[in-house]
Amino acid sequence: MTVLFSSDRPLQRAENLKAVWDAYDGPKEFVKGIPNACKALSPRYSVFVADCMPQYSPSKGDIKTVFLGHGVMVDKLYGLDFTEAHRRGVEQIDYAVTPDGLPREHTATALGMPLERVLPLGFPMADRYHGKRKGDGRTVLSAFKRAYLYTPTWRPGTTPPLPKIDWAKLDSMMDDDEVLVVKRHMCTKRSLVGVHLRHVKEYDRSIPSVPFLIDCDVLATDFSSILIDGYILGKPSLLVTDGADGFLMEHGMYEQYPDFYGSRTVQAEGREDSFLEALRAACVAGLGEVERKCLEVSVGTCDGHAAERTADLIRSLA
């Protein structure tokens, strides 16, 4: 029987889902938009695989549902409120797939699922960059001795806006062997840099971030789960904490932020000199003790075979 895959993003951009799609060799279809996929559910589908919150009405019947869980928020997943439709969908998830360790426990708590139904199969998206080194991403970052990647997360709802960094000032302070790539979240439509600069380069939000993550020396982000992806690749982090109080008050985090997630923090708005200094220091120091502990408890079973294991699960259900 056919397996239905769905994401609120195009398949090529739904990197976690796409990894499982490629690994599963049985009959399959993709429908963009979780509500669209839920409306399309019928007995001809045996398994529904989604990377966003499913919504069912009124019942999924015999179809098995596999939810690919990822993220660091407590009360919301992927920016979606737990509306009645989402709660109904959560109740009908048969299995959630996460890395082993804390993500498994947090997913079970957030979804209200028994721990035995949250399967520690790994993070499928991580398979394709497991073991990669600088240069393998084939981006502009690989040509520079000190290459920084800034990836602020999406700020939905009433959360304070992104920090207003004076990019021209930062650019003027950077050396010839340095570059900083700005990759905004795919839901952030407004350009952050807005001008052409020599050392600071912004790339279209539709371009995947992973190749840049592979090629950077330091990852600067705020509340994004790309932080954990960076740790898998051994990338030291810099946590940009502008607007942290408002963001955490609205969304919450699984663990104490920023103490649990990283050892280096900075406010970047109006402090471009200290922002650059912190990037340079992280480039020299590498992963710190906090990052190593976070990595140890957050990415169990991320060994390059997560998509394969998830595809095996789907075959067993189909």
C-alpha cells in the first residue's frame, strides 16, 4: 500500500522528511500542507509520515502515523498553537521519531505520548552531513580562514523583532580572511542585511542552510534547533540573546536557556565590535564543555543511519 508523506514546506526543503522519503523505496506520495494531506487520507494509504503537527477530522481509521519530531520549544512545535485540530492529531500519532536522550523525553512530554511510542531512531536529516568537513558544502564559506554563519530563528507572534545589527559597521571591522553569511529563517521574508557588502553576505531564504553549516567555522544563532545540528558537525556556537526574555516568556524552552545550550553568549544589536570579537574567540576555542555536554545528551543514535531505521519502521507498518 501507499505511504503518504507531508510537510508544510516543499519536499526539497523539508530536509528531515526528505531524508526518510529517499530511504523508503515502496509506493509513496507527497502532499504539501498538513491540512491538505489530512483531507486526502483514505484507506489506500497505510502510513502517514509528517514533520509538522498532524490534524485529523474526525478519525484516521487504520492508517498508522509517524511524526518526525525535532525542535527545542516546549509548548509549541514548529510555531503551531495546540488548537483543537492539533490536539486531535496528537492523540492519533502512533509513533514519534527523535534522537535518543533528552529529545525523546521532551517529545513524549510535549505530545503527551508514552515514552515507548517515541522511538529513538535518530535525526534523519543529520545522515547526509554526518562526518562532513569544511569544504564539503561547497559554499563561499569554504574559501575563508574564518567563516561565520548567522542563522536567527523565526520570531512569530508577539516575540520581539530580530536584532538590528549595523552590518556595514561589522563589515568594516572584518579582515580579508573573514566572511559572515547571514541565512534568515525561511519564514522571515524581510532581508536582514539589505545592502551589498564585502565580508557580510546574505543568501536567499529559499536556499538550504545545511551546506553553509558544513562549511562554517562558527555558528551564531539564537533559539534555533540548528544549534544541535552544528554540534553534530563539531561547530562551536555563539548564542545571540537579543530579545531572549520576550521569546522565552512566549515560547519557553525544554532546558534552561542559555546555560544548557552553549557557553558563549552575546547581544549583537549596537554591539557589533563585541559580536565580532566573540565570533573570533569561538573560532579559536572550538567546542566548549557546555556544548559537549549538550551534544552528549541530545543526539544519541545520530550515527548516519537514522533515515534507514525510520524507513524500516515504515515498512513494518505498511
